Amino acid sequence: DYFVSINEHKFRGEQVFNWMYNHLVIDFTEMNNLSKELRNKLSEDTIITTLKYVDSEVSASTGTKKIILETNEHNRIESVIIPEESRTTLCISTQVGCPLDCKFCATGLMGYKKNLSAGEIFDQYLFAAKDLGKDNLTNIVYMGMGEPLLNYSATVNSLKIFADELTTGINLKKITVSTAGIAPKIIELADSGMKVKIALSLHSCFEDTRSKIMPVNIKYSLKQNIEAIKYYVKKTGTRITFEYVMLKNI
């Protein structure tokens, strides 16, 4: 729409999309299949904003790398690169903080500050892919700070970027969305056409216990979530991962 509005061809949009989301180029001057005049106009009239790199640290024993990034509002989030023998997984955040207050989770202690945009979610991949090399990142898990399904629109829009045929390197089969259990949104995601894997944070098989350690269970019970998961499997044909933390005295 933007390119049509400035009397340019529609396909210029695909070209810029390809540079940004496939080649991970965020400087218009490097987009060399656009005319110099168009690159100048883009630089004058528009801006590509990205998260800012703050810091990182690497585990000496596992090679796991934690990256701290900052939004334009100076909120900080974490991404984690997890190397394994057969794959390298990027763990990305969808919110600054988290509103769910699961009793075993450090992020919950921050409280909730804001939803990340689809661009801010994707930017975490951009930084990691530039750091490691795009071909060396094999999997993505939406399992960082925040509840992805409470930031549903941005989560799905970021998945659409990864799913686009112009974006190579990661496909939806290699992406897992982790959720504490937002049953209506699990059903909505099933109907969205984004066939990603789901990981359900279970942590207890008993409704009462789960409600104590995961207050979200009071609103969306385990029974509701299991029904939603069954629907998801039937609709998408994907396998479900159940996540379980061993907690003292529980």
C-alpha cells in the first residue's frame, strides 16, 4: 500500500520484505535491487526501528547464550540461544514481564509492562541469526518472557512472517509456542492456519494444585485446556509437548 501511494510498483513491497525478513538487512542503502532514488526516498520518509543490543552472557558448561535487548521505551527483554548436538534453538519473548504470576517463574516477579510488537518478536531472531548465522539456527520456541497467547495478534503476525514463502531458513514445523493455558486462544490459533507445535505448561495434573501454583488455571481450567489441546491436535495434526517442573513438596 505504501509503494502504491508513492506511485511505485506493488512488487517493491515484496522486495523490501525480502531484504528485511529474509536477508535481515535493516539499512535501505544496502537494498541494491531498488533504485538509488527510491532508496533515498525510503531513508528520508520512513524508518526501520529495531531492538537495541544491551548485553549477553554465555554458560561455560553448556554454551547456552542469554541476550538482553531493549525496546525503544527502554524496556529490557531476554532471548536465549540453546545449542544442542542435533539442533540450535532460539527462545524468544513475547511480552515485557508477564501478568500470569506463576509461583515458580522469575519473570512473574517483574509484573507485566507491555506486549511486544510483531517486529520486536521477530527482531530477537534477527539478532540471533546475525550472531550465529541464519543457517545455524534450526528451531524457535516462543518460551521466553511473557504468555504468547495473551499477546495473540502480535504472536500470530510474527508467525506469518516466518511462514511467508519469502522468508527462508525457519519454517512453522520448527516453531513451538509455549502457553500456560489460554484455552480460547489455543482454539483460535488452531483455526488460524499457523500449524505450529504447542507446548502446554502443565506442572500439575490436579486442578486445585495447579490453581495454587498457576493462578491462570482459575480462569482457564486444566479441563478446558485439555479440550482445547485435543481440538488443536485434530485441527492441525501436530504433536503436543507437556512441560512439567518438579517442585519441592508438590
